Amino acid sequence: MDLIPSFSVDHTKIIPGIFESRVDDIAGNKITTYDIRVTKPNVEPAVEVAAMHSLEHIIATFLRNDPDWKDDVIYWGPMGCLTGFYLILKSNRAPKEIVDLLIRAFDSVKDSEEVPGAEPENCGNSALHNLVMAKWYAKRFADYLISNKENDAIYVYPKTERLVTDDGRQFFDS
Ligand SMILES: [Zn+2]
């Protein structure tokens, strides 16, 4: 069954938050991809690339070690546009059900004394890290999630018709 939604996200109206990007059914098991949008696309500057890379390492390490969630975490990684992250989890929870996890994850960055796995043996670009800026973005986003936890607008994407390219193909960005 084709579960790809026929809508696209209107990026001019996105605010930071936690959004369901897609739900896939693999052998009867649902897995959900979330967009964890950290900045407002095309309005705010995107996340500085070295800080983004450090946040990828620190939060992936947090999620994959969390005793309550590690078994459900399939993937954590940065968006190419540098405005947020993709999180893929087993099951199909509403975005609001994972807000506390993400608050804890981003809040944990302040306690990092170093970026885990940032040595050439473990990382493809070990010079590209910025822990100070990673802490700045992480605090800002954790504070934002805490203040907006009850605001439904941070969980629902503004939708528009999916873009069709000149040769009739549908456009996807992930
Ligand atoms: Zn790396």
C-alpha cells in the first residue's frame, strides 16, 4: 500500500516544532519519520553547519542510549537545508508524545564536555564541530519546546499541493 502522502509542506509557513513527515509500513510494523524543525526556513539563518554536525553526534548518542527510547530509535540525522533534523522511530506516535523526549535530548547538550565520536576514527569530518554553538542552538530549541509544549501549531505542518516537476514527477525533499 502506498502511504506516501499526496501533500507537500508549505515551507514559507513552517514554524519550529515537531512534525510527522511520513509513516511507512514495513512488514506490518509502522515506522514514523519526524521533522524536528529547529529554525524557521528561509526567514531565520539556518543552523551553522559545524554546530549542526555536533548536534547530530550529541543527540544521536543521547537517543541511542536512553533506556526508555533506544530500542525505538531507527535514525537521527541532519536535514540538508540545515533547518532541522530527521528522526525515525518505530511505531506511530503523535508528535506531541515525543516532545518530552526531545526536550530532554536538546537539554542534555548543555552537559556535554566534548562531542562524542568527533575523532577521525569515528567521524568523516572531525574538524567540522562547534560545541559552543551547538549548546546555544540546543538551549534555544529546548526553551522553545518548553514554552510551546501546549501550542498545537508546533505539531502540525502547513500543507500545500505537492509540487509536480516539469516532466511530471512529484517533488520530494526526503
Ligand atoms: Zn561526524
